[in-house]
Amino acid sequence: MKLFISSVQKEFAAERQALKDYLPGDASLRRFFEAFLFEDLPASDQRPDAVSLDEPSP
């Protein structure tokens, strides 16, 4: 399952990145979740909700 991690753009940036980095290292969580951060995507003229719906599942 893709886990979308989001907050106000500058708020909690370090926490979002820490969570993204943590998930693959946890044996239980990595079996079920793949972290997705919008800031990892290139700039786009699409709405954020459209981008998230178009994001392929693992």
C-alpha cells in the first residue's frame, strides 16, 4: 500500500523525510507500506490530487 505523507510544504519537512527513510528499514512496515512524498515529484501543472490518483501502485 502506498502511504502518502503530507503536510504544509515547509512544515514538518524533516519529519516527513525521516518517516520515508524509516519505513524501508522496518521489517514489518516495509511489507505493507511504500512511502510517497509529493516533494519527490518534479514540478507539474497537474493538481496534487490528480497526481496522487495517477501514481502507480507497487
